Amino acid sequence: MATVKTTPKTLTEQVAGYALDLDYGAVPGEAVDRTKQLFLDFLGVAMGGRVLAPSGAAMVRGVEGVLSGAQGPCTVVGERGGYPPHFAALLNCAFANAMDF
């Protein structure tokens, strides 16, 4: 009988698995409230970075140049269209970092 060799999960796969298996009801209320506060903070600084920081418009132009019209399912703060996940992450992080207080 042949044995099946499995490769160990990467750290990213482990974290993603944890998040997927997480039961919202098991998360303490304080953690949920703090997460909501931090998310609102992110939205505020990211919107500021998109609208007020000179780098915001430049980042969008750069990403749109690479995309060549491609779209994706992910949301970017201050943008209407959807972006592929890796570009949405890049833009959201760049916007938030531009006005990071």
C-alpha cells in the first residue's frame, strides 16, 4: 500500500483556514467592537489618502495602466469599479498609509 505524502500547510494557509473556520458568535464582544472602531479608522485614513494625498491619484493611474481594463471582485476605498485582489490590497494599503496618523 502506497503512502500519500502531504506537504505541510504554509503560514498563509493556516491563517486563512483559521479565519474561515472562525465562528463569529465565539468572538468576544469587546473584540468585535474594537475591530469595528479600527475598521472605521482605516476607512477614514484611506479615504483621506485617496482624496487628499497627491499619491492617491498617482497610484490609481499606475494600477489602471497595468490592469488594461481588467476588473475584479474586490473593493477599493473611494473607487466604484472592482479590482483584482492583489491590486485592491495594494491601493487600499497605499491610501491608508498616505494619511496614516
